[in-house]
Amino acid sequence: MGREKFGSRLGFILISAGCAIGLGNVWRFPYITSKYGGGAFILLYLIFLVIFGLPIMTMEFAVGRASQKSITDSFKVLEPKGTKWHTFGWVGAAGNYLLMMFYTTVSGWMFIYFIKSIKGDFVGKDATAVGGQFGEMISNPGLLVGFMAFVVILGFLICSLGLKNGVEKVTKVMMVLLLALLVIVAVRVVTHPDAKEGLKYYLVPDFGKLTGDLGNAIFDAMGQAFFTLSIGMGSMAIFGSYIKKDRSLLGESVTIAALDTFVALMAGLIVIPANFIYAGGEANGPGLLFGVTPNIFNDMVGGRIWCTLFFLFMVFAAMSTVVAVFENIISFGMDSKGWSRKKSCAINLVAVLILSVPCALGFNVLAGFEPIGAGSCVLDLEDFIISNNILPIGSLIYVLFCTSKRFGWGWKNFVEEANTGKGLKVSNKLYYYCKIVIPVLIIVLWVWGWISKFFI
């Protein structure tokens, strides 16, 4: 039986974008940006998207399409005899599981707030009362575990239907609706009479706000670029294995990165000015999205309906990534073990459920566990391992594999695969940039980030 393929180019773009576009954009990007001074941090983030994101995403797609395998087997197919690149496949696979260990909990938050919106829990509440509901939610272990489990079961159910009938069909609808609503809500926030201060903070770079914590800001900007594009752990490679040969891969990477960046900037344009309008710019951290956005809708005619739609589409954003990464996880069993799609779904459903419990309990039962410093929790640890370590290191592996002539797949093979089909081509002039500059930058920034975080 041949490998499944996407039914359309639009399906591939929206699903790959759906993997990239998710909570990294609508939940993580606003609070990380708010933490590091708004506009100045955005410039750092955009620089990393261009200098790292586009070439590395193209490399992942190329490895996936050339091998027709998931990360656990793609290196094995393409590597020269006697080399051990395939051993990284299991690190990348672990990264996918690790991402879902906290992503499913945060996705559950989206479902909870969607239900709260339907019930009208935010109607008539002031900013303090709205913000307090987030604290009440995360202090309830049964609620968090229950909705985490619901997310896991729903995600694997969608994946069990197959690529075209499940993953592609559902994700295309979710992504189009999400993009439309983000624009509507952003317009409402921007036109608010008290939005000026928040817009200035978000859009006007103030580099003075970075100097006090520059090392961590650069470390987190790089991590955010890798996190938001889902590069470095094979998530893009699996979709590359489903791409037809009629389109070149750099052009597809540019399209996906542009969609991803648009959603991140729109989310920031909604959340950060709203933070200034309703919370005086003081709210921060993982609860930022939940603490301020319901206030936007309380100021709108038909606010309860708009709030319900907003969190419905936040559910879409979360589930688009959950489904995409679950597809990657499922493919490990299908490619490496020869399991059927349904068997791989069933086994991995149980595994992900068990692995996701610590994060759900990290805000309540395990609240005393502060793994990477005062005030940190299980989510912070898992996010740090994946965003600041596995993703950049994994990206480095892809770059070395695609540029090493003697020991890796090699530049010639990469360019030939990447440039097959219509669209933007990878220039051979980028060879030394990809072979030398990108690896040196990743290593230097990664080491500096560790020093800044733990030793300064």
C-alpha cells in the first residue's frame, strides 16, 4: 500500500501551517513578547524566523519528501552507510511526546474557556473577576486532567480517520475560520479608545527594555521561532513525506512561515493592547490570554457570542497542532513497527494520556515542585526542554545532515529535492551560510542562553 498523500496543495499548506500555527502563536507568543518589551522582542523573533526558520523548515520538508518516512526512519533511509544519524530520530520522537505532555493541558484550557463563554461566566464581570477565573481553573486538578484527557482522545480519534478524511479535512476548515476571526477581534481592539499605550508598547521597539535581560531574551526569541514553526523534531518532515513532487519546498516554507507570522502578530495585537486596557499592562505569564481577552468581549455588542466564537477558534488553533503532532507520533509506530494506523492510535493514546498527567497536576497537586527556579512549574520545565533545547539542537542536526558532503545526506541531494517542482528555488550561494553560519549561530546562542538562564 502506497504512502498517503494530501488531496490538495491547499490542504498541505493549511495542515503544515496548522502544525506551526497553534498555541505557540495565540498563547505563547503574546506572553513571551509582553515579558521582553513588546516591539523590541518582535524584531529579534522575526530575525530568527528568517535566518533560521525558512532554511531549516525547507530542510525538514526535503528530508521527509525524499525519504517518505517519519523522523525515526527518515535519516536511516538517506544517511550514508556506517553513519548514525538515525539515532537522532528517537530524540526527535521524544520531542514530539514531550511537546504533547504540556500542549494537551493548555489545549484543555481552551475547551474550558469555550464552555465558560457559552455559559456566560464572564458576562458583567470586571477585569479582576475575569482574571481570577483562571486561577480557579488551574487549581482544580480533576478539571484539568479531565479536559486534558478529552483533548488526547479527540486528537487521536481525528487521526484514526486517516490523512485526507481526518487530518486534512478537519484542519482546513479550522484554519480558515481561525484566520477570519483573528482579524475581526484585532480590529475591535485596535479601535478601542484606550488602546494607544498598549499599541505603542507592542509596535514601537524600545531596546532599553531588553538590555536588562538580553541573554534570556535572545534565548527565548530563538526558542519561540523554533517552537512556533515546529521545526527541529520532525513535525515538518512528516508532512514533507506526504507532499507531491510538483512544488519546490522553499516556496512552500515561505507561505507557511508567512501564515504563521501573521497569526502570531494578530494574536499579539489582540492580547497585549487588551492587557494594557484592562489590566494596566501588569498581567503576564501563561495566563495572559485567559486573563484579559474575555474583557474585550464584555465591551462589545453581542460580546458573549463573540467570546464563544473566539475561544472556539482558539480550540481550533490548539487542535490543529495537536492533530498534526499526533499524526507524527502515529507515524512512528506505522513506519518503525509496521503497526496499522488504528493500532498506533490506540497504543499512543494510552501513552500520551499517562505522560500528560504531571503537567495537568503541576498547577495544583504538584504546585510545590519548582524545577527551574522559584515560581516555575512542570509546564515551564517541559517547555524549556523542548523550546530551548530539543528544537534548536534538532534543527542543528537537520542543517548538518543536509550540508555534510561526506558524512551526511549532502547539499547536492538536499538542493535537488528542495528545488523539484514549481516555485522558489534554493540557491547554491546559500551553501556556506547554511553549512557554517547557521550551525555556529545556533551553538553560540544556545550556550549563551544556558549561561544567561542559570549562571548569570
